Amino acid sequence: MSIPDSLLIKELEIIPPLVMAPMAGITHNPFRLLVEEMGGCGLFYTEMLSAAAVANESPEKSFYLQNHLKRTPLIYQLLVYDEAQVLPALEKLERCNCQGIDLNLGCTAPMIVKKGGGIALMQDFDRCKKVLQALRSHSPLPLTVKLRFGDKADWDYMENLCKMFETEGVDAVIIHARLKGDRFKRPARWEFIRRVKETLSIPVIGNGDVVDAQSAGMMFRETGCDGVMIGRAAVKKPWIFREIACKLWPGKFSPIEKISFLEVYERYVELISTYLPEERQLGRLKEFTAYFAQNFQFGHTLWRLVQNANSVAEALNRARSFLIHQGSFVVKE
């Protein structure tokens, strides 16, 4: 199967068809800006946003709802428990620079599942249908769903669910290719993506275990998916989209000659200091560092230095003492 040059979600054209996954505590406005500056990402998702909480947020003031991307579309992902939560949340998102809405059908956090959200909503066919009907009837924006499979690979249920998605006006489906109980050490089940793609006529985006250009190309070819979504690997390497784009679509994206680990880290600190409230900055920096430290053989040292810091300034100084010795990473063509 060939690798597509673009992805069309309703009228939203995604070039290249590489997508940043929604990640709680990670894919906030500053991180999205960092990745956009690196280049190569065609579409961003917000971190998971509670529809009930969004209804009480101020789009002009809430850092959860801020969008300062300059050229890349952004889809807001909502956690919804029932259809009554939809309209109040959408009324707030109308005031944001929002290019689409996504329904979270994959979160496995016990507290959310217990309340009937995330994967629990996916497993409740009728309630899921009502939520989608509410989303579609109240918004003309591109509508996507992101899901993982349930406790087991129930293909009959998944086929019926996917057909319902199309009937209710969903514009694209994102498959995180794992079962509910799968952990990240277990390889993603790409056959899930392929089978869903064979079932649907709307675009399918694959998610799971893409870490470089080789694995991105393999996912496109082996599953026939229309787009590739990347999560953890993009937090470790915010330049990964540019790296992949240069190799899968040569000549269309200018290559990166080198990456300075210290400059990337300092830029992230600058962005969170600019766009996040002070009380949120250190926590977000520590979360980012847990991934970024995986670039180094002794990354646990960087992680420990930052985790024990009591301020952003202290964390940055500690990180500098480590990163200044790491030099630059030359991106191989």
C-alpha cells in the first residue's frame, strides 16, 4: 500500500498526514507550539478536556483552551459522559480557534471508566450513539473519535460500532491499536487498524508504536491507514514529525541539520513560562522531562535532577548542568 501525501477530514486538509496524539498533561498550548516550530506535524489534538469543565471555562483565560498555533489545525478532544454535556461545551469551543471536535472513547483511567467515560462510553453502544448525535447536530466542524478496543477483540461489536460512526456523521476514526488491558510494553496490534480501515469508507488514523520514519512507513503500508498519530515518541523527540516528513516525503520538507538538546529544553521552558499559569509550570516541566530524558543513556540523572527541583528556575539550571554536556544531535538523512 502506498503512503498518502495528505489526509482530508471533512473539509480539513492535513499535510503531511502526521498527527500529534492527545496526551493528558502534555499536549497543552506550549508543547504544541514547540512541535509546530520544529515542523512536520499536520494536525494537533488538545489534551483530553472534560466537557463538564469546559462549560465552566473562559475561552479567553483558560490555558486548557488556548490555541496559539500559527499555521496548523487543532482539534479539541472532549471527555463526555452523556449527551446533556455536549451543547454547553460546544458553545465555549465556538469562541476558540477550533478546527474540529474529537470524542474520547479510549481512556482507561479507572476513575473515568467508573463514571462511564472513555472506553466505557465506547462499550455502551446506545449512549455512545446519543453523544455522537448531539455532537453532530450542534456542530458543523469536523468530528473524529479516538478509541481503543475493549477487554477483547470483539470484531462483531467493532464492526457495528464503526458503521454507526459513519451513519452518525463521524468524519474520521483514530484507532489506538491496543486492548483495554494492554500496557505499552506489549506491541501495538496493527491488525486492528487494518481491519477497521477495511470496514470504513471514512479516513482511519493509526496510533501505536510509531517511533521513527521506518515504523511510520510500515504502519501506512501494512494497515492502509490514511494518517499516522504519534504520542510518546513525539514528547521524547519533538522534532520527530519533521524527521519523518523529510524521509517519507523527500523534497517537500527541508531537513533539520542538527538538534541542540539544550536549546529545545530551554525553548520549552520559555513557552510554558509565557503561556501557563505559574502554579502549573513546574508540574508540566517535570512531565515533559520524564519523556525527554529518554534520549540519553543516563537520562535518569536528568529526570532525578528536575524531579527534585522546587521551582522552574531551579529545574532549568539543573537540566542545563546535564544537557550542556550532551551537545547536538545530528539528524541523519
